[in-house]
Amino acid sequence: MDDRRADLSDRIEAWMARLPGLGTYRERERRRETDKLVREKLSSSLYRALTRLRELERKVSSSEDISSLTEIDRICSMLQQLADTIRFASYGYGGIFDLVKLRDEELEKLCQFDLYLLEDIESLEQRAQGLVGSATPLEDLHGHLREVEGECRKIQELFAKRKDFISRSVP
């Protein structure tokens, strides 16, 4: 029975691939799904960095000097907003009736862009992890937090460029 189902599935796939435009549409839909998965990966990494900074926040709040709590909270808010923005951003390719459509070359560039963005986000996540695990003196903590905040701003700017790229690609 399973062989017949597999054979039927293969025949349906072959038939659908022969329909004009359907193969291209299905490939774009796959790329759209991939875009969603990439954005979920990006935002998950930011959520992990946020979790690490919340751990740092708890660690600092139980210490004698809580002067960096406001700074940590501000960075946590930035990370939360950035992670949500990325997770719920527009797809790289819309359906047939969507206003914004990307050509294949543009979609490929978008995927490459997201991979570079992933490297920056993973670097930020590692830096946040390092802050929690280290016994950094408070003076050094402020400097490290400024670096983390700078990386957050860089990622925000990069992601804004991604959104601009998509909005410019209206046919």
C-alpha cells in the first residue's frame, strides 16, 4: 500500500511540475518557507542572548553595586524588540496575490544577507553568554555592555536595510 502511495505522490509531483508556472511558484514558496526558518533561527539566537542578559541582570541585582541594572534592562528591551521584529518580519517572497514580490536573484541576495546577519547575531549571543559566565569587574562590565549595545544597534541597522531591500523590490 505504501508503494502505491509513493508512486501516486511521485506521479502527482511530476504532473504538477509540468503545469506552466506552477513549478516556479512552488520553488518560490519553498524559498519563502526557508526565509521564515532563517528568520526564526535569527530571532531564536537573539532570544537566547536576551535570556543570558536576564541572567546577568539577576546576578547584578543580587550584588552590592546595581548601577548597571538600568543599562542591562535597556539592552534587554532592545534585544526583545529586535527579536520580535525579525521573527514577525515580512516573508522574503509573498504569494501570488501579495504586493511585494522578489525575483529569484533578489531572493538569493536576501538569503545571503540573512546568513551574514546570523553570524553577527551569533557573535552577540556568544558575547552575552561570556558576560554571564565571567567574573568581570563592574568597571569592565559597563564597557562590555556598551559593546553589546553597539552590536544590537548594528544588527538593527542591518535588519532595517533588509526591510528596505524588500520594499524596493515591488515589480
